[in-house]
Amino acid sequence: MKGPAGVKHLADVLHPGIPDMALPIEDAVAEGEKVLVRLRLVGTHRRDLMGLPATGKPIDIGGTCSTSAMACWSSTGRCSTTSDC
């Protein structure tokens, strides 16, 4: 996924099936203009998710996101630069 549009698309796909979805950041490392973020997707599979019926079970998936340009986030939560994330 790339940039804010990619993150929005992922949220649009997952949120209906995981309405309590959260993406807690576990760790972030920066060197120069490169950033690596380790995060998790957590929530409960409460509704249909990409064709899979709801299970009511918790979901906890780890992942990483990297970018070649540091993104500046405003107080509205919008990214002011496009990242490779």
C-alpha cells in the first residue's frame, strides 16, 4: 500500500469486518529520512470480512511499514507528504 490513500483503502476494506480495529505502533526507528514502523492490527472479527463470516474472535496481526521520506502529521491526523508506506 502506498501513502495515505493506501492506508485509507486498507481501512475501508477491513473496518466493516473489524469495527473496533486499532493499529497500535509497537516501535519506530528513524535514520536520516528513512523510517521503519512496527505495528499491529488488533480488533474483533464481528462482521463479514472479505467474504469470511464473522467469528467473534480477536484478531492480532503484526507488520512493518517503511518510508523513504519522513511524513509530517498535523493535529488533524492527515499526512502532509506522500510516503512509500
